[in-house]
Amino acid sequence: MGPSRRSPNGTGCTDSPRSTGSSVSALTADFPFSVFSFSLRPFPSPLLPLSFSAGRLRWYADSRRSERMNPKSAENSADVPAPECATQTGIPPSRRQRDRLADAARARVARVSAVPPLTLAELEAHARAVVAEAGLDESYVPYAAVLVHNEAWRDALAAVPFDRRLLLLPQCLRDADACPAVFDGLGLLCRRCGRCAIDELLAEAERLGYVALVSEGTGAVTAMIESGQIEAFVGASCLSSLQEIFPRIEAAGVPGVAIPLLRDGCRNTALDLDRLLEAMRLRRDGLPRPPAIEPIRREVEGWFTPAVLDELLGPARDTTERIARDWLLRAGKRW
């Protein structure tokens, strides 16, 4: 007897029209604005035992696909209505309210011509205006800040080809009680059983050409970004993972769209699935492609080495020059 069909989101509730076999997708909760204040520095990756340079990224994507068992073809089913889903504090409980905030965020970003990356002060100011325009409670300001961030990066993401993007999904979207997947050093190897949204999202990612990863760790993501092989990022995650991942993406200047979970808990979580699918499918020709910041950073970093400075300036002649030279060699936002 085959596996039983899961509930709409694997947890018994759903928030948006879905296809049979879909689950629910995400939007955020408490969002401390300090998450965007980090600097990008080399990040050790205990989860990532391989290099993602010179073709390894595509090898990685292909090998992950080949490791999955029981592939399931997409089902073409009619959309069916669904009930509301419980959300955590700080996230509007109804889909209508979340849509109202999303519309207000889109209008706000267009009206003020917001250019990413936005500063923390700009994000908060825009989010407060969005909540006021939508006529909702101020407790939703952190959630609105994520929507503003996403809208600001929308065109930059749409300019990046699908095969230069990464999709990161959280393991907690799976049906924890019935999931047959196994784990390796990089994350979850989905067996495509159809019990949760991960199956549908991975199928769409493969159809579009994304590299996809189901993992709670940030090491693999950071390594992919620093390799220069990834130019954009779409993710669904809980707040704690967003705090780890997106500051590095912001610092690297990589377009990123975050679809936060409707509720936290690291087990049988939920999200607004159609929001994530919409972000994944964003693509428009003719838009200016954002510059690849990571290669520029590496180039400038190479200028500030002892050998290069000695060749350019000559040996340090006294203690003062040695101190000044030492400061030049330290990490900083020279790029």
C-alpha cells in the first residue's frame, strides 16, 4: 500500500489555492532589523566537504538529483480552496491581511524608487509606512520589512538566469512523522514521496534549472556565493536561519528573496507556497543584471597583501609605517 496523501501543508492547514500534492509556503515573523548589519567574511563550512568552483556547482546539482529515489511526475490538478492556517505572533493570521501588506509593500517600493540594499533605518521606515497604509497593527512591522526587502530586490532577481540561482528550503517543511528521506553532509535527500511541499518545490526548481538545497545550515550557501557560481538566492526559512543567511547575502550584494515561515518550531512548519513559487519563477529579459560583487571583493582583497604593498610602497621604514601597513592589511570595506 502506497504512502497516504498528506494534508495540504503536511500539518493539517493551508492558506492559499493549491494543486493537489502541494503544501503551504512562507512569510515571516519577528524580524530584528539588526540581521542586515553583518559584514561578509570567510565562513567555515563543516557541512560542505567539496569546492563549488569550475563546474562543481552543476556537478553538485546533478548528483543530488541522481541520489533521490522514487521520482514523482508533477500532477496537473485543479486548484482547490483551503482553510486558514495558524500563524505565529508577528505574522498576519489571514491570507487576505498578508496580501494587503504585500500589495502595500510593492506600491511603496515603486513609489519611492527604493534601491537595494536598503539600510536598516530605511527598511524600518518603509515597513512602518506599509503597515500604516494597509491599516494593520504595528506588530507586523518586522514582517512588512521582509516584504519591502523582497520587493526592493525583485527586479534584480528577475534579471538573473534560473541556472545562476540557488533555492534553499528548510528541512522542517517535511512531514516529520512519515518522511522517508535520508540525510547526508549537505542536507536532506528528498525521495519525492509527495507528502510535503518539498517535493513540488524541488520539481519546479529542477524544471527551471535552479540548484536546490534542503538544509538548515548556512555553510553550503556561503560557499556557493563566495565561489561566484551563484548570482541570486531564493529561500524559505525560519527567522533564525534568515538571520544567519541573509546578512551574508546582503553584504555580498547578491539579490535575495526570503519567504519566511508562517510559524516557527523546526517541525512540520508551514508557508505560503504560491509566494515562494512566484519568487522562483520571476524572470524578465532586458533588465540590468546586478554586478557580481564577490569577484570584485576577491580582486581588491588581493591588492592588500604584504607582498603587493611592499612592491608598491617599498619596505616599511619605521614603526609608524609598520603600524600603518598592518592596518591596511586588515579586513575592511575597501571594495
